[in-house]
Amino acid sequence: MGLRAQVPLILGIATLSMLGIALVSRQAVLLPQLLETEAVADRINARRLELGFELLRQRAEEWIYDYAVWDDTFEFLNGRNPDYVASNLMLKTLLAPRFSGIVLFDNANRAVARIEADLASGRLRDAPRLGLTEAAALLPATVPVDSEPPVIVSGVALTAAGPLLYAAGSVKQASERGDSPGRMLIYRFIDEQLFEQLRANLQVSFTAQPLDAQQAAAETLDTAHRDASDRIYWTLRAGDGAPVYRFALQLPPTTIDRDPVPASIRVIGALVVLIFVIIMLMLDRQVLRPIADIARHLQRIRDDRDYSLRLQARGGDEIAALGRECDALIAFVQEQQEQLAAQAKELRDLSNHDALTGLANRRLFDVVLLDYWHLARRHGTPLTLLLCDLDSFKNYNDRLGHPAGDAVLTRFGSILRAALIRQSDLSCRYGGEEFALLLPNTDAAGGEEVAARIHAALREARLPHPDSRVGPLVSVSIGVASYDPLAEPELLAESLLANADKALYAAKGRGRNCTTTFGAI
């Protein structure tokens, strides 16, 4: 075969080889990484719905804690507060947090009181949908005695009335003392009204298909990919693992071209046939090297999980456009990650702070108390704890109602924040009308100064109290206890809390509206 035949043959083989390399590079390296990056972004978007249900469950747990661990509920189940139902189990009790129903049980699983609302019409149901037997099955299995903390459970359950999200807890005093006389259940039916609420709050578009135990629903967000209709699927399950709803989330249209032979490759192929020598010289610099750079860039992002990196591709050719599309897609993933991180932070804040006053809650207080106790013991510095109890606050609620009481609690929370000067000081709502302050590197005298500021600020606020045993204004009793690791190295954090509680009770015994320091009792 002569050169005139060999050259075209060699050029043809070379052309086909180069086209093959370009196609293989795109299909085997670049496109799978782009698709996986897109899938990561899609899963992040879908997890917003999962976090939405988790946030609803957290809110239900917080609500059940506020109402179940409350002196009024405790006294009602012990038969000492006949006005409890009329004052607390009302339609607005359900409509404000958007719950479907409340049931109170005694320890024999007998329903003592219940209400259920039709959230669509905004009216109470004469015949509740949820049966009492199924409601009792959702209650905590154990009944805590005096020294044991309240038990709270929550989740999703399938009932004859339909799937629901619930939280249930044992009834205790606000101080978490006393044998539990019963349990309390709150629930919300999972229906189209709840879905509309989630769509509005989460800004996601989805449809929901109810499932039963016999229907297969194996989707998990860890491996989910969008389908040809730009949808991704997630299954909501009950506590026993049974499928409840299959959600189809509508995603933005994909920006990735899945055509195995795009127009850019065909144009390059035609030019290679006509001017192979030029293409051979330019191919590495204009095509293969940029593609390899994009692949390495995407791999680096995947390995380092640093979505702030950008290619910053320049030029008007297809490779540069692909680079810019990669940057746009990565920027979208980064935005979704930031939103997810913000939602996670919000969820953590909700779980660690009291929804009414904005102060730290009991859960965060227990953690910080132990941390500050360890720091004080390590560095040999004092730690002071103040326990505050608003005087005759139950009488205030009974006389003026819970909305007015909530306003006083919110105002007192602001007074506590203003009384603390250092960022390391912590104010929290300990339970009901009780509050706690942790003052690291502060002795008892410093705690008494803070208590004096609180008394002065509360007097200056001049909040009327029409049914107080102390005077015409809202007042507070404060117990102060201090831990000096040099003087009392064996004192535990629990003992510090117990000492502050004793000082608080001593302040009440002195007539309230005063401060008592443990050690001066």
C-alpha cells in the first residue's frame, strides 16, 4: 500500500482514536462526576423536607415538656385543680401550635381529659378521630417516681384514623419532682394541610403518596438520584419502620447534557478530518488538558469537600462553557450546603433554647453546669449559681391567664439578660416560673450583687400582681450558692444545684421577694 493510501488510513485511524479519547474522557470521567455532584445537590435539597418533619417533632417534644412538666397539670391529675380543663384545654391551645389533639391519661391508661380539633374548619370535633386504645399505645412505657426525670417519647405512627406525628410525656411538677400521676399526649395528623404548611415554610415542591406495610418503599436519601422527570424520592416511616408516605420532590431541571455525542464533539471531529495536523497540535492544549483540569478540579472538590473552589473558566468555546456550568453547579451545591447548615443550626438552637423567653433551656443548662464545674475545679476558680422563682406566679396565671403570664416570663427573661455583663455568664429558664443563672469565676458576693440588680430591675419594671402574697408588684425569690474548689474540693455539681435550691426555699421561708445565700441560712 502506497503512502497516498497509508496517509489517509493513518489519519482516519488517528481521527477516530482522538474522537474516541474525547468521548471516553467525557463519558467515563467528567459526566459521572457531574452527575454525582448534581446528585449531592439534589439530596441536600431533599433533606429540607426530612429536616422539616424533624423540626415538627422537636416542637412537639418542647410543647409536651412545657405542659406535662407543669404544676397545674400535675395538680389536675392529682384532683386538686378542677379549673384546669376550662383554662387550658381550649381550641386556641391547639390552633396556635397547629396540633390536632391532646389527651390526658392517668396511670391506669384511663383518659381523664381530651380535645381534638378540625384544623381545616378551626372547630373542636364532637367525636375525636383517634381512638383511645391507639392513643394509649403511644404513651411512655415507664412511669417515673419522685427522683426520676420525666420520660418523653415522640415520632410518627400509623393509626386507624390515619398517620400522625406525636409527642407524649409523663406528667411531673415543674421542678421534675413527685411521683408521676399520669401521662399527656399531643398529636398532629399527617395530611394535606400539613403538607401545604411544609411547602410554604420550606419552599419545596413535592407530592405525597400514602403507603401501607405491604408496599415496597426502599428509597434512602444517601443513594437517591433524580429520575427522568427531575424528581427525587424519600419515604417517611413510622417508629416501627413501616412506610407511611412516599414523597416525590420536584427538582429544578438538570443543567447537564447527557447526550453521548454532543454537538461540540461532532464539530471537533469534522475539523480534525479537514485539518488533522492543526488539531493534533492544538488538541492537547484546547481540549484534553482543559477536560483533565475540570476532572481534577471536580475530584479535588469531592475529596476535600471544599465547594468554595472555582475554575473561573474564560473563553467562549464549549469547554469554557462547561467549566462555567461546573462553577454554577458547584455554587448551587455550596448554597444548598450553607442553607442546610443554617437549618441545622436553627434546629440546634431550638433544642437548646426556650421558645418563649429565648433563654437557654434546662437541657443546655445541665450541659453548661457540668462544663463550668469542671473548669472551676481545674483552674481553682469559684462558680456561683442563682435559682430564681417568681413569687405567687401560679396565682398570677390563674387570675390573669397564661398569655399575661407568658408576657411576664418574657419580660423577666429580658431582665435576666440585662443583669449579666459577661458573655460567659448563662441565664436559662429552668422550668415553669423558675430561672437559673451560672456565673463562672464569681464568688457568692458577686452572685449577691447580680441578685440585687435583678431585684432592682424587677422593681423598676413595676409589673402589677393583683394576687401576690408579697405585694402589689411581681417579685422574685432568689437562692445563691457558690462552689469554691479550694475550700470544698469534693463538692459536686449536683450538690451545688441542691445548695442553691435550699437557699431558694429559705428565701421563700423568709417571706419571699428576697435573696438568701447558702451558708447564711
